[in-house]
Amino acid sequence: MGFGIGLIHLGSANLCNARQITAIYIEEIKGINDFHFILVVCPYLKYFKVKRLNNMNIHCVLRTILKDIKNRRTCSIRSLSFNVPAADDRTIEDLQEMIIKEQLLFQFTIKRISDNIYLQWT
């Protein structure tokens, strides 16, 4: 059983020392388990960017990721980016409302630039 991770841009990072990896750009994520795998392999990850969500709902993906991060004892990630061509201002408002209502994050910013959604928090 393989993961759907097609491409990881790591620059000059040494995969033998995954603790040095702080940023990952993934071409396509095929399932939420791909993200869980990355968090385990790269515990000091701070930035995670995905180009394609493979027809996954951004609300479900974000909710699941943020719950996973919240439930981890230690997690360094503080920035997510997703390419969501169908996103509009209403999508951002809905995501912001979901994050607040479900108390997934407390101090955060979410914005859309072109087809990308950026989420950062402290």
C-alpha cells in the first residue's frame, strides 16, 4: 500500500535527517493519510503546501488536519497553503467561521490570493 505523494520539493535536505525538513511542497495529495504520514516523518515541519487536493473537500481536509495538529503533543507546523481554484471570498469566510466555532485555532490569519488559500497561526 503506497501513499499518493507524487513529488516533494526538498531542495538540498537530507532525507536521512528528516528533523531538518521544515517546509514541504506537494504536487498532489490523494488522501488525508498522506498528511498524517508527513507529520510523522517530518516532526519539525513548519510549512506545508499542496498544489492539488485530488477532489477532496477543502473544509473536510482543513478540519481534519487542524484537529490532528491540535491533538499532537508536539507539532511545529504553523502555515498551510492549498491550491483551490473554486475558492472564493465566501469559502474563506466559511473556513474562518469553522475554525472559530470548532476552536481549531485561536490566533490565525486566512486569506485567498488567486487560486491559493493561505492559513497561518501562532
